[in-house]
Amino acid sequence: MLLYKYCNPEGINLLKNCNLKVTSPDKFNDPFEFLADVSYPNEQTLLTIHDTRLSLKHTLSQFYGVTSLSYNRDNITMWSHYANGHKGIAIGLETDEIGSTEKGNKVEVFKVKYTQKRVSVYFDTNMKPIFNDNMTDLLLTKSNIWSHEDEYRLLFKSKLLNVEKDGYSYQQINPFGIKVVILGAEVENKLIDDVIKVLSVEEFKHVKLFHSHLDYHEFKLMMLDYSEKLEKFRENEPGH
């Protein structure tokens, strides 16, 4: 499945290093993320309920890391929010081809479910959680207000990830799994040149390059094919 990662201008490092940023549930910005609807056999204080939710969220972080992708490549809101006001890039990844890591951390792809109800977790008399749904549903459920993102998530096992100095993990991927790069409508010329240079190498010869532009008549984006421009650059590069 071809899915897109919206990035700010620093997203070019994904291309340079062939790795994906993996985020722990503890580090997501949305405070609603990964918090369950918890219930008990007897009445509990709001503080206890809140602490339990946070504890479950922390437990998830010990088991999983998450990378968020989208099925859509031309969502105006996402270009604004996740690609620095259309100044970044979107990278199309074929999830069946980005591969497992050398540590055997298999790439698993899941579609996010949008709903108004939180995932339910019931605690028995011994305060042990009983999930009415699968535990991973906490990782894959979001409010309906985010449905425009058409999000898919890659889940990785935390024990097979190395945390870097910035507090995040980076998952190596097969460069052949990178299929498309889209330049934002407000991208700076330097980033255009840098992306073209990165994509000029042999391992990226299969990658298609597009430049998004604002449509003249409607509130939507046009995708201009820059693959020919990229190919001309490759031909003029020393060694070609």
C-alpha cells in the first residue's frame, strides 16, 4: 500500500538516511491520544482514573513505537499542519517494500479507526485490566474530528528500537520502498535543489518527483510531474 509521510523541510533526512522517525505514545502531542475509558468494580476518584489512564499509556510506550502515515497526498490541512505551511515535503512509501530491520522488527500497517467513543478497559477486583477490545486498539483509535487525515500507523516493537539523543527512535527502511517525493507548494528553492540532488543517486532512480501547486480555480492542489527535470539532473551528474 502506498502511504504518505508529511514532513517539514527537515524531512529530507528521511531520504538521506533511509529511516523513519518512530514516536513513543508518551511523546504524542495530542493529549487525547492513547487514553482509555476505564471503569472499576467500585467507585474511584477522578485522580485515580486519570493516573490509571496515564499508566496504561506508559505501558503501551514500553511495548510499541508508532509512525503515522496518510493515504492522502493532497490534503490541504495536513500540508499546512505537518509540512510547515506547504514548505516541506511528502514522501510516498510502499509499505510492503520498506522491509524489516536488521533486528527483525517487522513492519506492520494498521488503519486508524475514527470514533467518538474511547477504547474501554475494565479493571477487576484485583485491579488488573481487562480489555473489551484488543490492547493495540488504544494505539489505533482517534476522535472523528481527525478523520480527514485518513491515517494509517506503522507499529514497531519498542524492545527492538534504539532511542537516540533526541528521545526518538529511527527505523531503517529499504530505499526501494520510497516511491514518491512531493515538494510543497511554498517550498524554497534550496530545498528543491537539495531534494533533487539526494534523489539523483542510483538507489533512488525509481523515485517519482512531483511539485504541488495551488489550483487556480478551486481550493485544492495540483501535482506537477518533476520526474523529467529529475532525470535531466541525473544525466548531467558526474559519473552518469
